[in-house]
Amino acid sequence: MIHPALVKKQRLILIALLTLIVLTAIISMGMGYSSLSFNRLIPTLFGQGTFKEEFVLFSIRLPRMLITLLAGMALALSGAILQGITRNDLADPGIIGINSGAGVAVAVFFLFFPIQAGSFVYLLPVVAFLGALITACLIYAFSYSRSSGLQPVRLVLIGVGFSMALSGLMIVIISSAERSKVDFISKWIAGNIWGADWPFIWAILPWLAILIPFTLYKANRLNLLGLSEPVAIGVGVAVEKERIVLLLTAVALAASAVSVTGGIAFIGLMAPHIAKSLVGPRNQMFIPVAILTGGWLLLLADTIGRNLVDPDGIPAGIMVALIGGPYFMYLLLKK
């Protein structure tokens, strides 16, 4: 049974995070290359703005903010699942190569397959999922030992190796491509929020709508998988089956996010750690906090990045890496 005081603390933290998200969103709506005065935000939201104000808000700012928020949530949840099933606090879809696998699949699909404009948006998450899934299966296979099971440290090291190798493969693939297509892939690698339009929101939303409740339903299984394998087996958990199902969930979440935001790492590393430090390691408690934390972190990084340099700004992936890189080193030294 979860202590009522901890439940109350979690609710207060969730309210605080929602408040932070709303405040960051308001600031984000008003700031940018085409500025929108804050006293015009509410009238424009209710359809009383000028053509320019409505275009900036509904066609540029809102879709980008929503995509960033949803992608941050997906990456944070993916990281939380990976850390749970591998019992490794350094696991993150960007660090262990899953994002790179999705990126190679997206690059190959974009460069070499005929694309219908209408289906491109909805096919992209599926293609990214297939690339990420193949990568995750290979990493899992190389990290698994029959005698000692899944080795968490080995998984991270092999994942980092895969990430480096796949990044090199991406450069080889785009080296002979057309200039316009190379520009797109380069922005993807940097973590530029490129899918900033309403159809991309409808493409990513169903994945989150299904997989967030599913993960919360599996939260107790994640708690047991975080223990040693003999203990988990002793209480009746089908360890390998649960790991595979949850690994597929983590891969799907990461792939759906990076297919529209590009290669963004460290959100899945930082958000679960922050959440655990606030409400403890129990998955039922920290997963909702991690989801909102991830969404807010990516929204904040994108808001700061696009306002630092006019007109294109700094990609959100680079802004997150500036924060996440030192944090990763700190965890590596600590662990």
C-alpha cells in the first residue's frame, strides 16, 4: 500500500508541473521571430485576433509546442521503461542507440522510397519503429548471456557502440544524396523540431494515448523486474515475456517521438531520475511525474533554443544535450 502522504506529495508535484508547462507554453506563444504580444494571446485563442496573429499562433506556435510536449513525454516514458527492465539508471533511448536505429530507418525511407505526401506523416512513426525495433533486438541479443541473463552495464556499453556505428552509417547514407534531402536529414540528426504541423500531432497522439495507460497498467510488473531475476521469477513473473513486451513499448514510444522531432537524447535519462528523486522509485508514483517532467524539459529547451538565435534558433536536441551531457557524466561517475 502506498502511503497517503506520498500520494498527496505526488499530486502536488503533478499540479506544479502542469503549472510550469502552462507558464512555459504562454511564454513560448508570445516569443519568437514573429512576436505576439501577451495581451493578445487570449483574444487570438478565441478567434478574435488579426489574420497575422492567428496564423502565427495556430499554424506555427501551437503545433510546435504540442509536438514538443508530446515527444518529451514519450521519450521520458521510454527512458523510464528502459531503466526498469534493464535495472540500469543510465539507460536512455538516445544513449543506447534506439534513436539512432530509428534515424537510419527514417533516412533510408526518406532518401530511397517514393513518398506520397498524404501518407508520409503517418508512415514515418511506423518506419522509425521498425528501425528502432531491429536495433533494440540486436542490442538485447548482444547484451544477454544464458548464464547470467541480461547484463545492464554491458547493455549500455553495447548500446553506445551501436549509436556511434549507426551515426556513422547515417553519414555514409546521406553523403551521396541530393542537397535538399541532406538538409532535412542534417536537421533531424541535430534534433530540430521539424514536424511542427497539426498532422504530425495526430500521427504521434494515438501512440501515446495507448502506450501511456498500458505502461501504468504494467507499473507493478516494472517494480518486480527492477528486483533481481530470481525474486521476480519467485513471485510468478514471466521475466523474459514481460521484458520483451515492455521493450517493444519503450521502442514504440521513442520511435514515435524521434520520427517528428529528430535525434533527441537525454530526456529519457533526466526525467525519470528527477521524478525518482521527488517521489521515490515506485513506478506507479514516479512514471506520471516523469512524463510531465519530460514534456516540460523538451518544451523549455525548444523555447530557449529558438529564441537565442534569429531566425532559425538552436535545435532542441542540441539544447537538451548541453544540459544532459554533463548530467550523464555526473551519473556515470556516481554509479
